[in-house]
Amino acid sequence: MAKFVVAGRSDCPYFARAELLGDRLAKNLSKFKLHKIMVQPDQWDEWLKKTCAEKGWTFSKSPIVWRELIDRGGKGVLIGGANEFQEYVKAYYDLESDMNSYDMSTVSKENKVTKDELDQEEREFKSLSKPVHVCITNAAHPACYHMVSTLSSGRVLGPNTELTLNFLVSKEEQLNQVQGMALEAEDLAHGLLRGVKVYTNPEEAFDSCSYIILMDELLQGEAEFKVDWLKRNHNFFAAYGATINSKALSSCKVMLAGNGPLNFNAITVQRSAPNIARQNIVVVSSVIENHAKAVIGERLSVNPAGVVNLLVWGNINSKHFFDVNQCRIHGYDGAVWGPYWHSVDAREMVHDNKWLAREFPSLVGVRKQKVSDVVGRTTGLSTANAITTTLQHWCQGSPKGQIFSLGVYSERWYKIPEGLFFSVPVCMDPKGFWHVVQDIDIPNEIADSILAGVQDLKYQLAIFKGEISEHEKARRREMKLKKKSLDFAGIGSWLNNIEETEPAKEEEAGKGNEVSPDGDTEGEEKKAEEKDTEGKEEEEESKAAAGAVGEETSGEGQAATEGSATAAEDVQGDAPLPTDSNQEETPSGADGQMETQAAVEENSESAAAPAENS
């Protein structure tokens, strides 16, 4: 069965003649199918060019008529314009149009009025639908794929909230992958999903957005110093913040998730987007929180969904602390049973404080990598669930009586300095607000952990600002020494190297401390004093590096100053340190003082021996 398509400008007289001729055939022939396309005059040239490009034709007039096979599909067979269609109908059906020029002109004017009315009705109908724009950056991330169905189903933003999805791609090689995902999203046929678009320009992707999920991950290179890594993150997210500030809605909600220095990046975005309320920028803590719930559930043989009120304090993806003092367990198979709301204390059920203090954080830290190793690829399902659940609670409210963790802009809650993004316990309001739970009892160990997290974040800011760059070399030497002291296998090789180099040092010391013919030993004593002074200077330099952060945060009092040393000793997230072939490592601290003193005594003895022999 064939279908004839007649397309033309709404004010074209020849389009009027062709469509009326087609109507006569369709009315009298049951097998004759006609489809008409009427286009506004200002849109005709663009529409015709696009259609001809898709079908491989060359045509420039109005109307255009072609024939398609309904059952077979294909590009169709071009018939031509109004005159060619008239000849086609005359040859096949022996029918001619009897319209004169006046009638053609009259019908074309009526067509134009009708088309304008239809377009106005369509615009009014579309105005009734006001979908919110949701943008996801780094759309090639595995978590994005798992979020699409949940977001477009209405479970997150609400059952009556229509939305359009904007996917932002940062790399050209990922464009085809994300475009394929966009096609899959359309195939979901969710009633609330009004469109899916793929962008490579942040300004276009963020335009008029109500929700933006930043999932970009700028990981630290193997040979990249931490200061360079933080500057790279700052420049990247500062550009995002400026674009969000100028293009997104002022009520836009921004979420940061994934890997990298999330809290640091949130500070950057907040400072670069002054038009966005600071309460509308958050860091997703639920990823780590859910990992911790899974470990507790595995330990107690309960469903992780029954583990509630497990809190995460601190700097996400860096120094953070798990608080199980508020944690409750539902559905625990114990001696006491109760209704669905009954719960038991998690710490009492675990009944192993050493495990909670030592093994538990380690198990949570390797949970993601463990799952990836088993699956054999990078996972994104848990990350997607954490993001969508957090957004759902933010829009519709969190379950009554439950507490969750969220990285928010601090307003001095729990003595956390204002201006830092810090993971704290919150509950969500159905009106779209979060509230910090401020009546939680904070024991000393948690207070110390909060302080350590604050100092860790301030330490990152100090590195970025270059406030400790003057002591970078001394800090590197101190951190190298600490790494060696923590690595048992490394201690053995380090001591072996020291033992092998000691005879050479003694021999050099003996040569360098030879006395003058008159037996004067002033040179030997002077060299020993210089070496002792050098060791003390290097020790003071190392201490200055450790205390640099404390100077920057002197407003926080004595506790903040003590915490700066803790942050300076944290070497987990720092970049590998290059060795300086011209600089000998000098131990610092009490051990360094002992080794320096031993070296001075050995040099003194080696200097005295030649003097006695002379």
C-alpha cells in the first residue's frame, strides 16, 4: 500500500491545489492514503533543506510531493512539485484539478489562517506543561545510566513533576555513548519525561536548570603534586560555578558526587556562584554512608535497609568519621522481637568496640573496590541510588524519625567553622529544605574526629593558597620518614642502607677531620658543632611546616592549632614525592634528635682518634 505525502508552505497557492486534488483521490479511492504537512513560510526553507538532506533529494520549491511504501518504509520516491503531481494523477487516475488562480489564492489564505490558529493552540497546550530541567555532567559515568529511569519515573521529583534531562559530555569520544543513552531514555516511554538532550557546552546544558548534578572526577595523577591537583580542580569547578551563576535558575539545586575533593570543590562552586543560595549546594555523603550500612548489615546478618541513623562526619573522600552512637538496627534476629518500628542499638549488637574503631572503617574504605573487583568493571549502581535517594529526600522529605548525612555549608554547627562544606547529620523537609540535627550528643572521640576533619579541609585550602609552599621540602622529608616508619618491610631496607653507608661516612669523617701538624683540634670541634646546628635547623623547619596550617586557622583557638599538626601528618591523599638526589634525608622529631646526636658523637670520636695517634 502506498502513501502520498504533500508538503508545502501554508500560504502557497500551488500547495492548496495539490492538497485538494489529493483529498479528492483519498475520498474516492479506499487504497489511496494521503498525508499533508503544512509549514509556516518562515520555517519552510530550513524544513525543506533538512528533509531533502535526510532523503537524498534536491528540491527547492513549494509544494513537494513524494510517495512512500507504508509496509516497507525507506526514503520514498520523489514525484516533484504541484505540476508533476498533476501529471502523475492524470496518468494513473485520469483526474485533473479544475481550480483557477482566484480559487487557489483564496484557499491559500484560508490555509495560512488555519495554520496560525493550530500553532497558537499548540503553544497554549505546551504552556500548560512546565517541565523542570535536570542536568547531569560527566554523563558517560556509569552512575548516570542507572539514574535515568529513576529520575524520569517520577519517584524522585514527584509524581506530577514533568522534566527534561540534559546530558553534558566533556569528551568528544564519549558523545556517541551518551547519545545512545539518550535514545534509551526516550524508549522508556515515561509519561513525565518531556525530552532528552545531549550537550558539549556547559552554558547550553545549564540554561534554565532547576537541578544540576556534578559528577566530574579529576583524579590525582601518580606524579602530580597535591597543590597542582587542587588547582586543577579549582579552575574546573570555578568555571562551572560561573556558568551556573549566569545560566541556571536562581533557585537551582546543585549536588556534587563522585570521586575527588568534593568538599573543596563545593567551596569553589559556592564562591563562584553568588546568585545561588549556599543552602542549595550540597555534597552527597550517602555513597559512603550506604557502604557503611552494608558492612554493618553484613556483620549482623540484617538487611542494610534496616540500618538507620548511621552518620558520617567530615571531609568526604578524605578524612571522615563514622558515628554509630546514634545507629539503630531494624529486623535484627535477636532475643527480643517487636513491631516494624522496633529497633535495637547497633553498638550493643556489634559488641566489639575494637572492631568498630579499627576494622570497620577499613572495610568501608575498600567496599567500593571490592565490589568492582568482583564485578570486573567500574560500578555505578550504588552511587546512582545514593544520588537519587538524596535528591528524593530533598524534594519530598526524608522518612520521619530518621537522620541522614549530607555535606552542607557550615554555619558553626558543632563548632565547625563557617564557610566550610562539612558532612553533618540532617533531616529533610517536604518543602525542599534540609535541617541540621543539632541536639546530638558529641563525645570526646567524635569531637576530636570532627576537629581532624576540619583541619584536613583547611589543610587542603592552605595548600591551594600556597601558604605552606615555603616549607614543602621539609614536609616532604618528614612524610617520607613517617611512611618508612609505618612500613615494616621498608624499615628493614632503610636500616640496611644506613648500616652500609655508615662505614663510608666514618671514613670520610676521618679524612675530613685530620688535624694539623701542630695537633690543633679546633677544625674537628667546629665541624661537629656545624653538623649539630644543621640537624636542629632541619628539625625546626619540619616543625614549622607542620604548624603552618595552625597559623592560618589561629582564629579557631588552641584546639585548631593542635589539629593542624594532625592534618599535616595525614599523608594518605598526598601525591608521591620526588626524591632530590642533592638533598640528604634528615630525620625529624625526637628520633631525628637522637640520630643527629649519635652522628655528632661518632664524628667526634673519629676526629679524636687521629689526634691521639699524632
